[in-house]
Amino acid sequence: MYLLKIDKKTKEVRDKIKVVISDLDGTLLNKEHKISEYTKTVFQELHAQNYLIIIATGRHHLDAMPIIEGLGFPLYLVTSNGARIHSPQKELLFSFDIDGESIKSVLDLGIDADITTVLFKENVWQTNKHSEQLNSFQTELNYLPEVVDFNTLKDLTAIKMFFTHNRHSKLMELRDQILKIHPDLFSHAFSLPLCLEFMDKSVDKSVAIAKILEIEKFNFDQSISFGDGYNDEKMLNATAKGLLMGNAPESLKNKLFHLEVIAMNYDDGVAKYLSEKVLYENVSNVY
């Protein structure tokens, strides 16, 4: 580490920011869906300097927990786009599911069999077909898939429901079909262009983060956030400083034109920004 001369604007950010919030996939994680050694070092220094750190992801908590354990210190975890909050001691603080009847009403629409349908349950994720693409996001299978016939299931209650297809336009059609029937029942977002996610209407990363900030007696004006997907949009707009990843979809960059765009996830964009603009000592990238 080395001390760094900083401009007035950077000093204002450093003096103001007490909370660091980051998405995982496409943001904090690299191409291998892992946290790099440099990112780990930067976040450990943030922890040492007493910043409150919150990870907010669309992943299930069983999937996300082993990833964040690699940082080497306890932190708050928001998962399933805000449907679950776990404390630094892994205590469940908040949970909200989509009721089974609401999900059944969507599945009864006769969704194209080419679309992969997934329900996040507490201990498994249920799907209509095997997907190597979805499995590839888990470097270790801590949250297992279960191929099912949704028509035979009695309990369709789920943490979240999502759909994947290799054509974004196909998912746009499905989104419009669902929202036409249920305009006020769900919150939804494209976490990736090829992944359309639905949660209960009360669920969003920003809502969950607000609950944590209240517990810790901080506010959004003291927070900085990083994200790359539409499920990060409200979070990025809520914080004092929202940063978009260079690898975010162009459509999202255009929509959030007022936000600064930083380096890509596979170039340690989050860690480099935090080292240069937030930490009081710059962390050298020697990895």
C-alpha cells in the first residue's frame, strides 16, 4: 500500500462514504465467477478501515455464502434480489416469498417449452430442464438443481421465479404477457439480458439494503454501490454514488446515463475504483 495525493472531489467522497454495496455476478466476480485476490485484498482493507460492507445479489443465499466467505470476514448478505437478508453472523433477518397461487397463475400461461423456468426454493432450485449454462455460475454446486414437472407440484411457493432463453426478445414477450395479466403482483428485472426474474412486488435490493442501513444507523447518502444489471437499478440510484460496470448492457448505460461507468468486472473494476477513490491508502494491484 502507499499513501496517495487526492483531489478535492475524491476527498469529499472519502469523507462521506461509510457503506460499500456491491452486486456479485458481472460486478465483483471475475469471468470465472470468483473473487480475485486483488479484490479480496481491497475488501479486507475496507473492513479494516471499518466500512460497512453489503453484498447484494440475485443469487440464492446457499450459493452466495461460500463465495463471500472467500473475503475472509463477516458481512451483510442480500440475496434473491432482496427476498432474503442474512446478518454477518449468517442469521436470517428477513425473508419474503412469492405465494404459490401467484406462481401457478404464471405457469398456467403455457410458457414456451424452449424457455428454461426456475423456482428458487429454500434448499433446491426447481427447473423444467437441465441447464449447463445455469450450472456454470456455480464453481461449486452448493445449491442443487432439481428437474421437475411443475404441473405435478402441490407447493409452488418460491423465493423467486425466473426464466432464461438465448433470445432476449423471447423473454421480453413473456415479460409483457405476464405483466399484462398481473401488472401489480410482481417486481421484475433482467439480471442479465438472457435472464428474466420475478419476485414479490415488495422485494428489491434497495428495499433490503434500506433495512440494513436502518439497523446500522447509516443512510443511502453515506453509501456507494456497484452493479451491472437491471436488478441493480434502484440500488444504484438510491446511493450517494452509484457506479455502473463497463460490461453492463448498453441499454442500461443509456437509461442510467447520469451514472459514472467504471472498468469491467474481469479487470477488477470495483476494487480498483475503491482503492483509488474510497480507501485512505491505495492498494497496489500486484496479482
